[in-house]
Amino acid sequence: MNASTSHHCGCGAEHLQRTVWRIAAVCIGWYAVILASQHAHPGPGLRSAALGVHLVSLAVGFGAVLAVDGLGLAVLAGRSRLSTLLAFSARAEWLIWAGFLGLAVSGTALQPDFGSRWTAVNLTAALVAAVNGVLANRLRRTLPAGTAAGRWQDLPASVLWRAGCSAVVSQAAWWTSILIGTLTS
């Protein structure tokens, strides 16, 4: 089954349980990164390398997010097809998560200031972005069969609302984290 044909109505308990486990894994990973950051004491060379990895990971992860959201806007404007968006977002997901993981791991060596409110907001924004990513994946995977062949105007209002909220939350969380990281580094 390829990305364009994997859309099916997965509204059952199995899909919900899988989503809950993924959110739990994200939260545990988030907490592990915070613990690792508190105990990391990198030298200047490792910190410089971590900053490079952090910036590359940002370009990969957030770049993929922007590409998916940009294609979503093209679909809304009638310049692209819904099937293209769904297939592209399925393929781009690994780039988003790879970038996110790279940001998390490299961030442990950047010596965040845990006494700062900005750090708390940044970490919260990262958690929100990750949980939202899990929920966006669930939304894409649980679309009714035949959705990819249809038009976005044919989608139920609840799906459009959830997709729109997901995109707004994603952008808000990523941009919050980027701005805080830029202003506090």
C-alpha cells in the first residue's frame, strides 16, 4: 500500500490506542531530553557541533513543515490536488520527525537555562509541536476511504476544522520555539 492509498477510516479503538501510545512516547522523550540537558556538560567544541546539528535539523524539520503547509494552501487555492497533499505529507513526515529528533538531541548540548521562563516556554512549544504532529498523523491516517480522490470542499467540516487547527497550532509552536531560540542564544 502506498501513501496515496493508505487513507482509510480508522476510527476504531486500535487507532486511538496507537495515538495515545505515540503521545506518551513523545512526552517521555521530551522529559528524557530535559533530564539529559540538565546533566550534560559539553565542551566548547561539542557545543559548536551541536549548534550546527541544531540548525541543520531546524532547516530539515521546519522546512518540511512549511512545505506541507504551503502545499495545503495551494490545495485551498485550487492550485493543487488533495491527493497530492496527502501523499506529500505522508512522505514528508519522516523529514519532520528526523528534524525534530535532531533538534531535541542536539539541544541537550546547548546548555539551556532552566531558570529562564523563556526556556520553559520554548520547551512547551516543542512539546505542543510534537503532540500536534502525532495528532496530525492520526487525522491523515483516519480520513475516510476515497478522500484522496475527492476535493477539499467535499471533506466534512469537522475534518477541515481539525486540519486548519493543526496547521495553526503547528506554525505557532514552531515559530514560538524558533523566535525564543533566536532571541535567547
